Amino acid sequence: MKNIAFIINPISGAINKRKLPKQIEKELDHTHWLENIVFTEYAGHATELARQYAKMGFDAVVAVGGDGTVNEVARGLRDTQTALGIIPTGSGNGFARHIGMSMRVNKAIEQINHSEAIYVDYGMVNDYPFFCTCGIGFDALIADQFANAGTRGMKTYLQKILKDLFSYQPEHYTIHGDGIDLTPQAFLITFANANQWGNDAFIAPKASIQDGRMDIAILSKFPLIAAPAMAFNLFTKNIDKDMFMHTIQASEITVVREQEGPMHVDGEPLQMPKELHIRIVEDGLRVLAEKRF
């Protein structure tokens, strides 16, 4: 019998979380798992709880929420032997989608019942960990606005994009390290451990969480007439072939931008300095994934 904890974020996504404990208790395989279920009460609480469970020697801790919740739980589990599990109930669910977790709660629990722990990479931007993607430029601006919106979901996200798409001005950046020396003017730059932002928007279609490298997706300034084709490429895993996108790989790089400002880390907005040191920590996290993964 293995010990497993479920950390539920009550405010992630749009579904009601009150009935989740009973559903977990009903559908979890109790011949294999002995569960402990808890709700978070404030920002950062999931990290504190995950660290406690790891110190107690739990075999797995499941983040029940979106990418922000996954980030908080994974922060408490990285570099330990306790595995991260995910029941995705957020808006984007990028990391969960990358490892093939179902967006249906009952199916995700079934996948956990038949899972195995694998080692995956995670990233660090300065002293802050990320597990899916982080980015600067336009997507960081949208993440900041989305976090402060009164509603969630794809509709709200698209509304924020359309509001600023026509007025946003690209910035100049310097990127160096790992054999790279670039000075692009970019609309956005995404540093991808996993292959998507979320909602199956594949910003780095070929990114792997097990190769020790990040995919750096640099989107140049583009005419608005090209936006529909770019959106199509984003959702069909072809954005890396777009004429305005340049993708490179690295394990460790430094980025200098014009000024300090917003950055998104797994979709959550942060204020970060001008200089950003970004690196991949190889095999630094254990994750529960279906045995077919």
C-alpha cells in the first residue's frame, strides 16, 4: 500500500470542487493507494503541504488544479523521491496535457490508478522553478491581465489577446550561452520545457520533458494579416515552421531585455529583473504518468 495525497485548489478553473473528495475516495484504487485529501487555503499553501508530504515519505502528491497549482505542488516535490500526480481542473492545463492526462476527473483518477513514476526535467528562471513554460513579451502581458480578470477560460484569454494584439510593440533582447549569441527584436519569447502553453496551443511542438534541454521559441514582429495562419499553426503543432518563428534549443542561457517587467512562469505573472538566467534541471522531478507514456 502506497501513501498518496491530493492537494485541491478550490478556486482553479470553473468546476465545483466540493464533491471532489468523495469522487476521489470512490474511484481511487484502494488496493494500491491510501489517500489523504486536503484543500489549499492561500497562495503558496500547496508548496508548503507538498514539502510536508515529501518529508513524511509519501509516495505521491497529486495537484488538483491548473498549471499554477501544478507549479506550487511541484516546487515542493522537486529533487525528492515523492512523485507528482495531476488531476487537471484549471484553464490551460499545459503540463497535464503534455504527459497525456485526461481533462475528465474520473479518467484522470483511473490513469493515476494505472500509473508509474518517471523522471522528468524542470526549469529554473533565476531562482524560480517552472515545469511547463515561462515567457517574456506579449504572452507575459496577457498572463498578467488574465490573472487579474474577473473570469477565466479560453473566451477571456482570447479577449485579452485581441485587446492588445494591435498595439503591442516588440522589444529588443540579448540571448547568449550554450553556443547561442542572438540579439532579436521579438514579439514574445517562450522557454519551453513542455510543448504547449495550455489548451493544446503548441508553442514548442517538439519540446521534450526528458531531453535535458529547453526549446526557445522566438516570435518576431509580424503583420496582422499573418495572425490567422499563425493561430492555425499554433493549434496544429506547426508553429515552429512559421516564417516568423525561430526555435532553438539550449540547456542554459542568459537573456537581457530592455527593462525589468512582467514574465509568466507556468502561466502565472511575476515581476522579474532585466537579466534572466534560465536553465534546465535534468531528471529533477518524478511524475506519475500512464505506463504507456
